[in-house]
Amino acid sequence: MTAPASTAATLIDAARRLSATVDAMRFAPPVTHVYNPLDYAWDVHRRYLERFGEGRKRVVFVGMNPGPFGMVQIGVPFGEIASARDWLGLEGPVGQPRETNPRRPVEGFACTRSEVSGQRLWGLFRTRFGTPDAFFAGHFIANYCPLAFFEGGRNLTPDKLPAAEQRPLLAACDEHLRTLVATLQPEWVIGIGNWAEKRAMEALGTSTGARFGRILHPSPASPAANRGWAAAATKQLVELGVWAD
């Protein structure tokens, strides 16, 4: 009798399938460059899944897509370099996108720019839980869409793509999210921002039994996030009943 696959192994297989599917997609102007960190930063992403994707999770946080100085650099969701290296203990080689945007170089762990969203997100979890093992015992973080889009040096989010280009992309990302949630069996799926919550609700519906919620996105582009994001996000999670006061 064959032993059942570990949850981490299932997530790794699902990420490989998602990467292959979205890697075949093409996007018209104004998109000038598309980065797939599940491809060129696969080694680090796989280590993230291997180390932290095992077992059932009570809460799955879902972000939008890679940020230019986080997951774009190292393949880790909200992967601010210092947090990923020093707190999560991740490392590994990072290659290059198929077509490199000279205005958005990929430097891997050598990147000196800080992904503020990741710094805030992982900083909150570090403060509340102390160790990665304590956090990941009941939580997991994934990005809904694995691709980063650029118009020259400007970041384009997936919701800004034309509807005809969004449809196959969202279908692939929905399928991956359904696999991830079916594997981790969370009680809660929490969108990091409104769009991520909306996509999770549309992808999952009521079939999983999970409850949905959202927290304020930690982006520095959000004035509300710049007025004490950690306290605001904690308050939202406590009011939802995800965390105890």
C-alpha cells in the first residue's frame, strides 16, 4: 500500500503545475515584462514549502502577487530579504527571468532594497509568535498569483490586466488555491487586502467549509497601513475571531 503524500509534497507538485501553466501565458502591452519566480527562484520556493508546508493549518493567508523586492527576488511570499534569511532561515540560488527588465533587476538574497509589505507582515508574526515553527504550526502564507507584471519600471497588479488576459490566469490561480486549501484544510482563509479576499471567495465558494476574512494590506502605498499596520491587522484578526485578544 502506498503511503499518502505529505502535505508539503502535494503543495510542491501543485506549485510546479501552476508555474508551468502560467509560464506558457503571454501578455500584451502595456505589459513589458513578466517574471515567474516559481521558475527562476524555484529552489528557494521549494524549500519554503518543504520547511513550512507540512501538516494541517488553521489559517491560510492569501496575498495578491509578488512584490518587486520580495517574492520577485527570492520566491518567498512577501519575501523581505532579512525576514526570509534571518527569521525563516531560507537560502538558496536564484536565477534570472526569461526576459530581464533592466529597471527591475533580480539580485536574489543580495538585493539591498527592503520589501516594506513583507517587513511589516513577517515582523508582526515574529513579534506575536517568536519563532517560525510556532507561527507555521497553525498558519501558512501563499500568494494567489505567482507572476509579477511590469510596465517599464512600474509594477502592474493582476487586476489591471485586460479581462481576456485575466480569465486564463485567474482560472489557473483558482485551481491552485483550491488544491492548496484542500491540502491544508484551514478553518480560515484570510485575504491580505480586498482583492485577495475576493479572489479566494470566488475560487473556493462554500465547498471547503472555511470561513473568509481580510486584513489591511501592509503596502506603504496605503495611508492606513502607514498609520500602524501591525496594530490594525491584529485588531482585525481579533475581531474576526482568528486570534485571541
